[in-house]
Amino acid sequence: MDREAIKKVSRIVIKLGSSTLTNDGNGLDQNFINSICHQVSQMQDLGKEIVIVSSGAIAEGILRLGLNLHSRKIDQLQTAAAVGQTGLMNCYDRCFRNYDRKTAQILIDHDDFANRKRYLNARNLIKNLISLGVIPIINENDSVSTEEIRFGDNDSLAALIANLIDADVLLLLTDRDGLYSADPTHDNDARLISSIAIEDKKLEKYAGGAGLLGRGGMVSKIKAAKIAANSGCETLIAGGRVDNVIQRLMDCEELGTFLYSNQRPLTARKQWLLGQLKHSGCLVIDPGAVEAIKEKNFSLLPIGIIKVIGSFKRGELVKCVDKDDCEVARGLVNYDSSETRLIAGTASSEIVNILGYQENDTIIDKDDLLIYLSGSGNSLNLVNCAKKAKLRNIRQAALTG
């Protein structure tokens, strides 16, 4: 897709950050939100399907409760989110009613992505709302999320929602004009990057840090664009307060930064796997298994397992590491941890003799594996091993564990 193709898209996810929605930390900017609602209503008149992923609840709650703006204590943020969410949705509902539009509030947490049934239920709910002309307004469920399982920023959530509903374009509206070659506040030679491939190696060095109110920043937006690309969704990063920005972006005006991918989308099941933020255990695998998985797109067999770490149930997500503790893959196991310990290092033909039964020849089927080339921290290079793809497609996933 190039910018010209944007005119023809039908389903759009729009993400709005706290720094864009608020008056410099002084609560929600209702005039700005009304402007966004007007623009979204215009898009609906043109036949576009719109989903909004909105931050702002914590910022609004902090103001209402008189809390410290710099607080990062999880209990205070949860409290602020619970108080602020009512104000946030009230503002959206009131503004959209000015244009005779209906809204729906959806709060998402990790469990909604981790559980396959809930994942599909969320997908059906959002699509049903869209079909009725209702505008879903989605936020992370900050009031119950904890530091260990939270998405971390609504950029990643917006990208996962884009995957969930097969969106065509993800609009990340921020307090900056787009992605720059350097920090424009410190470098007069910094230039706005109009268009760049997600696979471009220069992309990472262009990113900066997060703002005061937001947990995101350009780093998280780039990660979000990479996640969105897994379902064939392209990303636009632009200044949310640019006049009539949504309409102008949809008219292919050269605003902001267009992040595109030339790579093949992942299958729906692997998109779901990509949304998993937690793993339940770890399998240490030998060099032969590493090569078989990464180079030959094979399933993980019990004979390739050196050690089983942790406790997990059948069907849960585990990570696979090599002998140097470098993550190789993640996937859904066919046996629980106790069973896997018994058959680790043995041939598949011996499973029935050891366990007395045999559910599967493999520990993890290749269709249930996300495979990584290399990486550090929370960013790993994902290889798409879909059956029909003969060439490996490199992705960068924002997975934590």
C-alpha cells in the first residue's frame, strides 16, 4: 500500500494519546475531543468504519483527585483510571451526540487476548458494533491491570485491536507532527520522515522517549506499527491537533509519517499468539532443535528438549530458549509441564510407552510457533513461518514476559 491507496480503505483504528487529549495536564480538552468526533462523523458519512482507542482516563482522574501528576504508583494510577474513565466516556458520548452518533465503551485487559474464546468474543463484539454504525471507544482496563500484565501503552493496544478486527489503517495521533530523523527540539537539521518501510534499519534510531503523561513515545509507536503490519495494516503517525487531520490523511495529503510494510501478513492464529504478553514456562532446547525450528520450519519434538522450567498446562504459552538462554520461539504446548519432563529428550515414538497415551507427536506444532531470529529486551524479530510462505517474513513484536 502507498498513500494513494489510503483513499480506498474502509476500516480505520484511531489512537489518541493523553498528551493530545488533555490541556497540558489540566484535564480533557473538550473542544479538541469535539473536533475529533466531528471528523470521525465525517468519515462515517463517507462509509468508513471507525474504532477509537483512547487514552486520557488516568490524566483526567489525576486532575479530579488532585494527585501528583508525576505519580507512577500502580495503585494510584488504577484509582485515577477508575475515576477518570467516567469523565472520558461522558465527554466522548456528549460530543458524538452532537453529530447524532452512538458510542460504546470497551475496556480491554490482557486476559481478553490471552484467552482464545474471549479474544474471538471481543472481535465479534467490535465488528457487530461497527456493523450497527456504533463507534467503539476502547481503552486498556487500567483500573484492574497490574504492572506485570498491562499492555504498557495504548499504542500497542491499538495495534492489537487493528489485528483483531482486520483494520486497513492505524492512525496514531500524537502531540508531534510525525517521526523525525532526530529530535527537532534539539537538532535544527531534523527532518520529518514522510514515508519509511517498517523493515528499514534506520527506523529504530529515529525514535525518542515517552512524554510526561503518556507511557508511549515514538519507540512504542514504531513497535505498534510493526505489530499492525502483521495483519497487513499500515500505520500513519501524525499530529492530532493539525486542523482536520483525519480527513486530510484520508485524502492522502503529505502529513505525518507513513509506515508501510512489503511483507506478508501473518495468519489469524499467529496474530492472536502475537498478542500474548505472558508465558507460563520455559523449554531449553538443543542446537539441533533450534536449527530445525528456525531454518527448516519444523515443529518442536520432545527429543530436542534439554530442560523444562516452570509449571504449565496443556495449551498454554511457553517460551523456548537455547543453551545460552537466548529466546528462540514461543508457542502453545501439547503437553503439560509434568508430561513434558517425562518425555523430554526422547523420540516421539516413545511417548505412548512413557505416558501410556499419546496426544500428539510434537511438543509444539509449527503452526503454533512464533519464531525469533534475534533480539534483546522486549523487542524480538519475528519470523512468519506460515505454511504457504517459502520466504521468511521478518517482524518485530512487542512481547514481554
